[in-house]
Amino acid sequence: MLWVINAVFLLNSFESPMDAAKVQLNNTRTVRVYSHATHGRFALRVEFQTVQYPNIYFRIGQAFDNGDWREFGGLAVDVTNLEPEPVALFIRVDDDFSADGRVHCRTGRITLPPKRTVTVVMPFQVAIPPGMRGGPPLAPNSLTMETYGSDLDLSHIVAFQLFLVSPKKPITLVVDNIRLVPKPDFRGIVDKYGQYTRGDWKGEVKSDEDLKRQRQEEEAWLKTNPPFPDRDEFGGWLNGPKLKATGFFRVAFVVDGKEVEPPKDLKQDKGRWWFVTPTGRLFFSLGVDCVRYDEGSPLDNREYLFSWLPEPNSPFAQFISHWRYRDYTRWVNFYAMNLFRKYGDDWRQKWLDITVKRLLSWGFNTIGNWSSADVFRARKIPYVVPIHYGAPTYFQTAWHQMPDVFDERFPEAVERTIANAVREWKDDPWCIGYFVDNELPWSGWGNDLTNRYDLPRRVLMNDGSLPAKREFVRLLREKYGEISKFNEAWKVKVSSWDELLSRPLDLPSQMTEACVADLSEFLTHFARRYFSIVRDALKKHAPNQLYLGCRFAAMPMEVVKVSAEFCDVVSFNIYARTVDEHRWAFTNTLGKPCIIGEFHFGALDRGMFHTGLVAVENQRERGKAYQAYVQSVWKLPAFVGCHWFQYVDEPLTGRFDGENYNIGFVSVVDQPYWELVEAARKINGQVYRKLNP
């Protein structure tokens, strides 16, 4: 037993040649070095060779003596990446010598930033509180690995290794200070402002006076940074070309300041797509999603996370809400609490006022998806409206449920929802248009055929009670006539069309060309019915406004092309450092403009526990990444806008699905991230000069 409680237990810091000799080398070369040592005088420089799994291996009885790790929360190591590019590092811990990468072992993965030294922690089992995607660091200023594999018997650890996966060139890292770190203690990790209690950072609020001081500083900043003078009332290009004004937003392809028919391939000609404001001005949509203050965090059975919660008779008790979702019925909203502290009883109106001032000053001209209707009603910034409906029938795909568009009740359900959703906005010139749905599971996430055609494959895995299955079988029967011809084409064994209809058909991963062609045709058929139904309902009930698509994440090209037939604008959620000009060149041939519904960057330098989907080093890098991303969008002439997700950081303790990302323009204490704000204002202010047609 390791008699170490709430302390760090050092495994190896390579201070002597004997320490280095304890390590087993598998397709690696090592040498002890002075540089980049983080504990003592020496560290171990490791060169990983170009094989499948080069590693350094630590075995019980040789590299460490006791395999009972039950008193510890994780394995930590300081790593310096000497390479000029990010490197994916893996750590595997084994509880039996029969471990094979799947059983009796657990593996952690993390991407090391280039030319930096970081502390990496592989957590054992529970390292994140319930209801959260990311937890507090297990070691100071550390990065926590994502883990996968079997649960470990921590009383019987026999080995661990640091490895890479198939590096394309030799990779050199420096490792030091390999240690076991204490179990996490989650009690009281959140203060009364919704902030982490065990750190210090720029912008942290320690008293209500800090809130007031920040408010005064921001008011002074806003006075010296007014909205840009080259914008009209809708945020369009005031001094640019004047096109036909319709009283509502529309789209146009513009060359030399004149509206023309778009070429078949935008790269074969000059010009680009634009939104056009109700007054006829060119408009590039720079938006922010989730401009709202009502995102709470689950409270039930997690009270121990909070060092303070309001008493029932406190004025702050109003920020404990009651509604049922999953296993939660009570929710706490620290952001709204801080608005109350900062602005007083009239905090909702003052939040609306300051939010509009901020967005206009920061160079934004669109209120993005999932934002408060109160911001729409202010009619100071154009907005988009999200529409979601309840379909009569769904079926399971690889990662989410998909509405069955062939249920005869589907068109009526969609139209009923759309008619209600557009009622308040359909005559408002400030409403750009509508996103219907979000990130539907049109395919799996992989690039292989099995993932690409996951949707039609899943339809076949149902029985005849699913309307889509009945439609698919009808089409196949119409095409092949005889079941024998179908069997021959697909290389399957089905006795009759009735059997194909009544029983699930699970296709092998190796599919014939005829099978793939039929899956593709059905996917196209499915998409055409979906988009036509939504388009017809929108144009019936909001004929003057734009159908902005379904916000693709998974996007088989058959579906994207169909969406361009029916949508006014094709939308994508693109989480990446930049929008690659070559990968997204297909947008030049769609014949419709495109828009990005979501992107963001996050960091861990301001007390948050998770970076979100695209991580950067710090807040300054968030600003630089924002600028690079927007500039990459401008290079693609089909794109008419991009929207950041989201306005406020997600709650530290997680929203409804556990996300707790540092992705806001403002923090939980309503403090702008000034590095991001100033970078965004600078690039947003250049939009019409850079895109001068």
C-alpha cells in the first residue's frame, strides 16, 4: 500500500542514470538532458520512431514497486513538445499483463501544443463531477486527458506507457516528473459568482465592488469605441452599391457592384454572394449565437459543488428555477444573479441595452440562433429565428434520432410548427430568415461508405412499421422487380419482398456497387422530401423571408446538393481553426450562398474547465484565431456570413447536456474577454473594405 494521502507520489524524474535505465524502450531512443527539466536537474528526451506504436514502457518491479494506486486520482507527467506542430500523445495504464489495448487497460489522449511545456494528467475513473464535460485540473495548471477503455483495477496496476500512434516522422518530446496525483475533491469548487474557487486569473470577481468597477471601465470603453460609421441601420454597407430594395432581406450575386446571375463555378468568374438588406445595401452577416441570460446549471444532488447557494427567502432565490429535464428539477443561474448584482432590479432591460451596445461596438450585425426574443423585439440588430418541431416518427441512427419524413403526418406537423413559429416575425424586416433543425444525422462521422450511408442503412435495419422502410422497399421493388435480381445486385439472401419489408436487413461493411448506388439514391430521395416539405411550409407562412437551411454537421454531398435546390442559403456548422479553401471549394458550385451557423475557440486561462470544440492556448490566442477564421471565410465567395457560438460562457458546472465550455464573448460575471473583443472589433470593422465588390 502506498501510504500517501492527499499528496503527490513521485514515480520517476530521471535524476540518475539508473532512473532512466528503468524505462523499457520500444522503437524509441532516449537521453537524459538538462533542458526542460521541471523536477530536479534532469529530464528524459525521447525520440519516437516512425512505427505504429513507439513507446516508453514502465513495468512493475522494474520501473515502480507498488501497483496499488487506489489512493490516487491520476497519473501526471510534464511534457515538452519540441516539434513545431501539435502532437497527439497517449498514455496507457494496464492492470494485467494480458492487456491488449482493449481489455485490462485504459488509455488517455491529448494534443500537445507545439513548442510548449505542459503538465498532462490521465485521470483514473471519476475525474469530472457529474453533469459536466470538463472538471477542475487534477494538478495545478494541468491539461486533463480524455480517456477510453475498460475500468481499471487500481489495486493491481502492472504497467503504464507513453506512446504515439504512427508518427509520419520522428517526434521528439521531453518528459519529466512522472507522478501520481491526489483524488479530486469537488466540494465547494464554485463560489457565489459561479466562478472556480481554487485559482486566480485576470477578470476574476471577488466582491460586488469588482462588478461595479468593471461596469464603469466598460462604459468608458464603449464611449471611445462606437459602432462603425460605414454601416446603415441594418448593419449593411452604407457607402457600398445600392441594389433593389424589397423591404426584406434577400440574397444576390454581385459583380462590380451589380446584381447578376451567378456562374456555375464562382472561381471561374469574379464576384461573390451577398445578403441584401431591406433597403438594398450589401450585408455580410457577422453574428453571435445564444444572446440570452437564462442558461442554468443542474443543482439536484450536486449541492456539494457550491460554496454558497441562496437561502429560500433571499432576493437571489429567484435565480433557482424549477423544471424537469432528465433527472434534474432544480437549476441555478449564476450569470443572471451577477446581472442582478451589477445592474439592480431593472437588470433585464439594462442587460438588453448593454448587450446591443456591445454587439454593435464589437462590429457584429446579426443576432444568431437560439437568442432571446427580447433581443429580436428591440429591433436594433437583424436576427435569425430557430425552428424545431416534434416529428410523429423517429428512427435511430449512429449518433442521434432522425425524423421519418415518409410518415404521412410529417408535412402537417412541420407546417403547424412553422406557422406558429413565424407568426410574430414574418412581417418584420429585421428578421433575416429561419434555420429549421440543427445538425441532423444525415450520416455518421467517418469518411467510409458505412458512415456516409448510415441513414439508409439504418432504415433497412428497421421493420415495416417504419414508413421510411416501406418507401425504400417500394423503390427497390420498382427498380428490380424480382427479388432474385435484387439479391444478385446486392449479394444478399432475402427470400421475398415481404421478408425484406418485415425483417431488419443489416448490411455488411463491404457493399456492392449496386448497393451503394441504391443507398445513395434513397438518401437523395429522403433529403428531397425533407427539404421540399420544410421549404413549402416556410414560403407559405413567411414568403418574404429566407430559408437558411438545417445547419449541417454531418453532410453527405447528396444531401448538400439537394439542400441547395430548396434553401435560399445553405448552412454549415464548421468547427475548425480556419475554413479550408480547398476542402470547401465545392460551395462554389452549389448555385446558392452559404453561411456558417457555429464556430468558436476556447482556452483554460480564466478559470474554466473545458475549451470547447477547438482549443487554443489563452484569451489572446482566441482573438487571433477569431481573426484568422473570419478571414478564411472571406476567401470563399459563396459565404455570406459566419456566427460565433456563443455570447456567454456556458455554466462552469455544465448546462443541460454537461457542456461547460469557455466559448463566450463574456464570462459568467458579465465581463467581456477583452482580448477576444478587441480582435473581433478590428477584423469585423474591415469586412466591407476587404470584400469590396
